[in-house]
Amino acid sequence: MADFLYKGVVDWFLAQMSQGELAPGDKMPSLRKLAKQLELSLNTVIHGYELLVEEGWIESRPKSGYFVCHKVTSRAAHVLAGDAVCEFAETGQKVAWAALSHRAALVDQSDVFLNPSQRTGEPDLPIVGKGHISVREAVSEHLRKVAISVHPSHIWLSRSPLALFTQAIQTLTQSGDNVLVMTPCDPRLTATLMSLGRRVLTLASGEHGVDLDEVVRCLRDDQIALVVLPSQFSFPTGIEISNLSLRRWMAILKQVNIPAIEWDMTSQLSYKASTLMTYKSLDEQNLVVYIGGVESKGVDRNAAWCLIGQYKTLEGALLSADIALSDPQQQALLDALQPTQKNSLVRRSRQIWALAERAKSIIEKALDNAISFAQSKGGLALWVQFDVALTEPQTTQLLAKHRHGVVPGHLLSAQLDADKWLAINVTYDQLEALASLLREFVGGSKKTVNAPSLDDLDTNDLSDVSVEVLEANDALSEKAAGNLASAELVESSNDEPSTQQEKASQETVYNPMLDLINHDFG
């Protein structure tokens, strides 16, 4: 009877999905509300939710509740670390114009977030180049979430993160210097470096970072003057860097005594609630110039902050650039950093996570057999790989209609297969039209995608379960899973038949050599 009641929660969930009452990204009813609605005990609903979590249907987010996930059925794309340093192709001014034209696809496209409003009664005048102390205190508190402990007096505020990056490049390097950049990254970084006459060398990151042995060789042999490090969950792949790799990076930089710039615009968009670590959080020698912030597509809806490290000459560069935030912009930033505000950064981060789940659902529905997703762990974009690269006319048509929604892979990486990749902004409001156009280009499944049924709860497709849930409910999970495995599977008349071999061919087989390639374990 208890197993039947737990399954009743699952049946209720599947019915809500099939009727369109719940969709990927939606928040689930609270445990007490659903218990009252279904006339079940609270423990029964809790165990039902745990079963849905184990199956990968929903996800628990601390202090927020449970949210509906999208179960990706297309094969996964493995993002492998590059085995050699590549030089970004020199194409003159064209790269800079192309990168800047895609700016909207690189940022949050919300119309309300970071919207400055003129307020009266502000008695304090901003400190030139830095800003109000109250705003810098709020930024300092925000940086503690990424394990950076900094005094507010060391924070510089700006209306443009790219302007901060440009000033740092001009201060720390000279024309003709070699700069090592980790890719895929924000294309504005490589475009800015090339426009300033720097030679850009790139090394591709895998799912856990880069090949650090190749980094050591490059720093030793290629006369690198500066290293550019995209931070956790950087655009576009949502790379999660292990703490061991971060420590090894800082040990390498300390040994060679080379300055670095950390570009961190999306670490607040993690899918996890745990505290992240950054390169700067381990920077005991102040070798890293840290640039972070929040960007929106609207005019004057950007805010950035910078920690200049030991490079005091950078102070004069930032002052002379005159890129300080105005009073309304500072107030908008202060409001965004307050968790209790309606348009707070915390709330917007949760919304973007929900948008990402919906985006995966929309794209996979149109292109499930023609694309593969890189594992997304945070950030603003989905990193999508095609079996065959789009042709030049197709790319031109795609950018003409959806330039604010996509960034071509060749702008993000110098790898040979970069043309097969595409970054899709999850906050883009025309994803359905974008997916439809891509289906015309690359084909994809045009079958009717049915609402989830009990077929989808095949225990062979269980997602990973957290250690805590397994330890607390091991016996219950095995019993519930056994009952689901023995349940009758009801096939919808619109489903196409599939064999076990076909299902197995779509599943990703984990290869432990990938971790060894990334050198995460020494």
C-alpha cells in the first residue's frame, strides 16, 4: 500500500506534465500543499518527490523548493580538452565587428533587470572611479559567494566590463605580446586582444578544465606575457573547474610570475547552491586581475567590478578612462545585489535556470536526432553540437534572423570542429522560431513528441542520485524502483517503436580516460 501511494505522487506528476500544467523550469507545489491536495501524508509526498528526483524529473534547490527538469534524451556531446595550443586566425577588423555584433546573445536579455531609476534624496557623492561605499560593500558581500574576501576599498566599479578588460590589457602588455586564452570564451575577449595588436594563443577547455601540462609547456616555450582565464560557468559551456585544478593553476602562475585576468560574468548562474571557488579566491600573490559583473541588453543596464591585484599602475588607467557608474546605475546595482528585492540577482539567477530547462525542451523537441548538448552546469547559454556544420548561406540566414540568440562556434573557439558548434542564449524570446529554422537546415525528428508516460520511468535511465539521498533512503529507493520496473508499460499510439539496442546507442558511456586527459588528478 505504501509503494502504491508513492507511485500515486508520480502518476499525479505525469498527469500534470501530459496536461501542460507543469513544464520544464516550473516550480513544484510545496510538500504540504500537495499532501493536502492529494490527501496523503507528508512523508508519502516526500518519498514521492525523492523518487522523482532520482528519476531526474525534478530537482531540489535549497531555500527555493523543487523544480521541474528537462530530461535530455539526445546523446551527450563530450567537450574534450585541447591537446595543443592554437593561434587564433588573424582576420583584421572583421573579428572585432563580428564579436561586438553578437553582444546581445552574450548577455541577459531581460527588459527589467538592472533598470536604473533616478532617485532623489541621495546625499553621498560617488568616489571618482570607484563609486559609493555602500554599493562596494554590497559587491564585497556578493564576492564572498565565490570565496573572494576583499575589502570594499579595493573594489573598482564600472559601467563596462569590456572597458575594464581593455584597460588591463593595455596596462599589463605591449603590442606584439603573446597572450594565452582559455577557450571557448566570450568572443569579445579574443577580438579585443587582436584589435590591440596582441598575438592570441588559445587552449581549449574540456568539461573539467584544460590540459595543465600543455599550459606549462606553453608558458615555458612561447614567451607568454599574460593569461586570460574564464571563470566558473563561463560562457558558453558552463565549465566546472575542480578545486585541485584551480590550486595547480595558481601554483603555475606563482612559479612563472605571469599576470592573469579572470573574466567572471556568470558565476552567479550556477545550477548548484554550494559555494563556488574562483582563481582569485586562491590568489595569495595578487597575480590575478579579477573582472566580474552583470550585463543586460538595455542601454546603461550594465555594471562591472574589478580587483586590480598588485598592479597599482592600473589605477591610473581606470581613472583616465572615466568609466565610473552613474548614481542611478549604482542604485540599480545595489538593488540587484539585495536578495529581498523584486529584481534581485538571486531571483534572476533562478529564473535563468528555469529558462535553460525550457530552452533544452524546445530545442530537443525540434532537433533531438540532429544535435547533442554539452552538459550544462550554469551560465547563460546552451552549447550545442551538430553532426554536420551549417553551410555559409545557412549561417548567414540564421544570423540575419536570430543574431541576438546565437553565437557561431568559430567565434568562440579555434578548434578544428568549431563550425559544428553553436551557443544559444537561453533568455532569447524567440527560441521556438530559432529551433524551427534550425530544423529546416539540419533535419531532425519531426515525429510528434508525446507527453511523458510511464515508459519514461524505465529504471535503466535513472539519473545520478546524491550520496545523501542514497544513504538516507537506500532501502526505500530499491523497493520503489523495483515496483516501477515491474509495472506495465503503456505505449502511446504516436510513439515510434524503439529497440533496446537503439536506446543503448543513444546513452553516453562514461570514459574514465577523459578525466586523465584533463589532468585533474595529477
